[in-house]
Amino acid sequence: MDAETIHELFREFGPVSVRRMFGGQGIFVDGRMIALVARDVIHLKADAETIPAFEAEGLGAFTYATKNGEHQLTSYWRMPERLYDDAEGLAQWARRAHSVAMRAAARKEKPKRVDRFAKPPSRSTRKPPRGPSRT
């Protein structure tokens, strides 16, 4: 699937950027990945809040082959086939995927916990001499 086709599919949702990655493409909004395309199939970003909608449609998580067998990436789920011909429906699902990406980013951007018991950075304990030097 080429970038022009992806832009056309997402036109109702709004502008997206498409980047080549790992033999497929990533679909981004404001620097956040909301979908991936592999083997001409779109997989939307999902989390515990949105996965039930994918399951209700009988869809599964993105999988790929590794030397140790198949690996499942549960943060991306196959987009319903009907959405390839339903721009408004795709826009609704894309908005949910964008919300998932924003929630994930917010979790990652939590402030780091300060360790109250950590030692402060060491300073040199050597003090410069005072007064005239004795030689």
C-alpha cells in the first residue's frame, strides 16, 4: 500500500504522515504512531479500552514471524475490512487509535520519582588554602 492510498483512506480523519519502517509503514499524527501497515493490511493502535471493539468484530492483534515462531504485538489490531470503503467509519476508529497513542504517551511522560535517599553528586572535599602560603 502506497502513501497516497493511505492519505486517501484517512482523509476524513485528517492529515497523517506515513513513514517506512520494518518492511511496512507507520501512520503518524503529531509524531505519535496510530497505525501500522504490513502486507497491505492496516493495524490500528489499541489498548485495554479499545480492544473489545476489535474482538467484537472478530479481529486479532498484529502478528509477525520470528526465527522462534510467531510473535504477537497486542498494541496493534487489524482494522475491520469494511473501513477500507467507509471513510467516516475509519475516521472514528482512527480517532480512537489516536486517543490510545496519546494515553500511551502520557503514561511514558510521567515525572520520574525522586529518590530521597540518593546521595547528592560528590563534590571535591579539598578546600583552597587561605591566606599567604608558607614556604
